[in-house]
Amino acid sequence: MANYETHEHDVIVVGAGGAGLRAAIEVSAQGLSVGLVCKSLLGKAHTVMAEGGIAAALANVDPQDGWQTHFRDTMRGGKMLNNWRMAQLHAQEAPDRVRELERWGAVFDRTKDGRILQRAFGGHKWKRLCHVGDRTGLEMIRTLQDQGVHQGITVYMECTISKLLKDGDKISGAFGYFREDGRYVLFKTKAVVLATGGVGKIYSVTSNSWEYTSDGQGLAYEAGADLIDMEFVQFHPTGMVWPPGVRGLLVTEGVRGEGGILRNSKGERFMFKYLPEATKNDYAATEEEAKEWVEATIHGKKSEARRPPELSTRDNVARAIYIENKEGRGSPHGGVFLDISYQDSERVKKKLPSMYHQFKELADVDITEGPMEVGPTCHYIMGGIRVEADSAQTRVPGLFAAGECAGGMHGSNRLGGNSLSDLVVFGRRAGLGASTYAKSVSGQPSINDSDINLAIEELEAPFNREGKNPYDVAKHMNSIMDAYVGIFREQKDMETGVAKLEELKKDVANVAVKGGKAYNPGWHLCRDLKNMMVAAEAIARSALSRPESRGAHSRLDFPDTDNGKWSTVNTSVYKDGDEMKLEHTPLPVMPDELKELFEEKEKAHA
Ligand code: FUM
């Protein structure tokens, strides 16, 4: 058997974005030993791609706000498929988590009287996004990282976990390798928190960085957890479309939150015609009213004007941009125009410094002088590992999940800004849940040598066979997902997609690589592909199984949202032998006092 090093901790947290860091901080605060394992360097987390803000009903700018409205907006944004309890905990606890970040040193933008400033974002009724210019995620990671390091958390950087180990049905460890030299590592532990983020790399145009290869979803699935609602993949409406090398890079929703206007190639402000009937009254009816809202926002004044149509929910704006292009009104590189250059240039640079530099340096466009070209980019997956709301525990004892890799919180469509708050609310809860569980386990659960041997064999196999190049296989997977399970879906396309993925599985199982284990990203991709395959198959099969349109799942053959059966079930997939099984399970039932929030007219504090 190959050599491996061994470490032992009460809890292992996999992933060092916002959720992983917050979970590790909590485990350490509970007096337990925690190992934080990250695939990248510490601080290089996809959390930084949530740029425009963290949603929390602090009511600093709009005093009418409160957790109930945040809860209601979140549920409505998710088209009521959210786990109500997660949405409730999230809305109730987000303000405390933001204040905690502030205490730990996060430097938020301020109102004139010194409170945390909040901006508008799509689907949020009030100005709710606490922000640091357009670098909120970055500031959050910096703050959590400082806090974690001061607390003495042990960090294992550039380390990939390839297998979760179990003693009977319970978690007992995790096996993996260090990316720089390929040396193997065994973590003995009582509990694992997965906080590995999303799956964006299975699509070709994505805001996600290289780490987003569905690791947590794949590991949890292999270990016996179920994945819910995987059909719901969020395409952020505004990614860069030009030049080709940066296609998909995020253009923060903060641009629209600050008044950015979307126009097609004919100069039409097209979002007015895409507002769904049910929410039309929440938005400005004319350009004049939208302008009044922007003026009031800029000058911090009160106004009765409703928010601009560009602040509709992401699913809706992404679809609108897609349709504008399909009908021949797109921009030269397949997007539309997003313009904030009509505002004072110093204000734009102050509010959106990263966007200013991003466009100047990468596209040679000065956003204070002219419009940006933008289009949809795969940004987030609402579905993920099924967890119990309060403790974040999966159905595998000792296995917990938080952040993007967990499902339920966002239903069928996530509101912008709700991911940063999700990370800290449920990161903390997962850390607490894992600590409570670990304390209840007496002694270190046992680990079978044969499981370690299998993990090593699996990792070494690509060196010992002839097979496909992993990069070709990844590209093929991207093309299948783009073509058959993209923004708009149809039965026959998805059937083709499922069949093609089934074929591709053979290539994934046989990818081959040459060279050694040191600095060999092709070898890393061989293992990543297995996790990516789990996500791709789960998305395609789940999407095919839901005959309706809801949130981010848009079917051309079933354009309406079903108010019957499909509004009451989650899609769930799990591993059964070598097969992916799928079932529809009932949504948890919302208690009456919360249901009332959707029935009553606005209350003063709702
Ligand atoms: O547009 C953005 O700044 C992204 C935020 C988010 O995904 O929450």
C-alpha cells in the first residue's frame, strides 16, 4: 500500500469559503479540534464572487424591513419550493451574523449616520444588501479567515478529499491527497462538514472558478446522502460576454442595484415587458418612475417610486436576455447592454470599483463612458445535499453540509445576496451540529484498511490505463449540459442529454493521464470528473422528471408553474448500487403562523 500521512480531529470541515470558515470557527469555539481542508489556498474561495452584498433585514435604509419580509421574499423568489424552516432561520439569524462580521472587523460601507449601508437587489422588497462596494464576498472571507486563524484552526491547504470513510453507517474519516505533490492523507474524525460550494464547471459559461466541480455533492452521494432539487441551476443574468477569455465572469447585480439599465441592440429597455403578472406591481411602470427611484437611491431620499424592472428576480432577467438574443435583438457578442455610464463617474467608481477595473483591464471598456456587454452565466445551484434545517445534518450520521453544496434553502431560485447570508447562518449551524454530534461519539470510530486501499487504487488508476484525456471528457460534458439542460429545457432534449451522459460515464470511468503526481492538474481533473458526473446526471434526470416551469427550471414544453402536485414535492436522487435512483418527496409543511405572512396585506413591520 502507498504511504499516507494521518491527522486526527474531532471534526473535519471540507471547503474554506464562507460556510466552511464559519463552520470551523464554530467547532473551535465549542472547544473541539477542527481541521479545515481546502482545495485552494486559504482565502481563494468562490465566496468572493458574491460581490454586491449580504442580505440581512437590518432595516438601516428602509425601516419597514424585518425578518418576515425577508423570509417572504426568499420563499417567493424560490417559488415556494424552499425548505420553510431554513428560510425562516436564515431570515431571522442573518442580521446577527452580519453584526458578528462587523465585530470581527468587516469594514462595511456606511450610511451618513454611521450604520451599515444597504442597497437594492433583485427580488428583495427593501434595500437589504449590506455591502463593501462590490467586494463584499472578499471582505467576508478576509474577516472570517482572520478570525479563524486567530482561533487557531488547523488548515490543510491545496488538499482534495476523494473519499469519505465510514464505520458501519457512521462517518469515521476522509481520505485525499495534496495537490502540489500528490502525497496521500488520511483524516480520522467523528464528523465531517461539507462546504465545498457548487457545480458550475459542468457548464461551459460560468462565473465559477476551477474549484467548483461538485465535490461535496459527489462525496455525499457516494456516502449515502441524497441530493434534492438538482434541476434548479441559476444562470446569473449578467456575466461578461467579451472577450472570449473572460466569458462568464460575473458582473455584479450591484450594477443594477445602483441603477444600471438593460437595453437591447435596438436601444429598448426590454425588462418592462418581461415582468411576470404576479409581481408587476412591485416594479416601476415607466422609465420616469424608475428614474425617480434611482435619483432617490443616489441621494438617500424617500420616494414612493417603485424599483426598476432590472431588479426582477435572476431567473426572469436571465430568460429575458436569452429571448432578446434568440429573437435577434442581442449585442454583437451574444448579450445585451448594461449601462450605468449616465451616472456621475466618481460615484460609479466608488460604488463599483471592481467592475470599473474589470471592464477597463479585461475588455478595454470604460463603464463610466459607455455600456457593458453582458449575458447569462451559470452561477449557482439551488439544489444540493439534503440536510436537516436546524442542525445541517444529512441522512448519514456524522455528515453535515452547509452553503451552496446543501439544498433546500433557496427553493427553485435564489435571490442575490442570500448566499452570503446562507453561508454564515448555516455555516455556524453546521459547525454547531457537527460539534454536538462529535461530543456524543465516544472514542474514534474505526477505519478499514481495505477502504483506504480502494481510495488509493482509485486515485492511481488513471496512470495505469489507456483512456480518454480528462480535458476532452470535461469539454464533452460541458457541451452536453449546454445543449440539452441549459436555461430552457424540453423533454426530447433532456432525454438526449441523459442518454449522452450515460455514454459519457464510460469515458469518465476510464480517463487516463501521464506523468507523475506532482503538479499534475490533469490527474486532479480525473477525480473531479467523477463528482461532476454525479451533478450532471442528477441535474439532467431531475430536470426531466419535473413537468412544469418553476424558478430557474424553464421548460418550453411545460411553460406554466403547476400549483398542484409539483408545488408540494422536492426531487431527490440517491445512489442505489451503481444506479442513480430518483423519487419525489413531500415538502415539509409550513406552520400556519408563517403561512399567514403570505395571506395578509403588508403590515407596518412586514
Ligand atoms: O451579483 C452579485 O454580486 C452576486 C451575488 C450573489 O450571487 O449573491
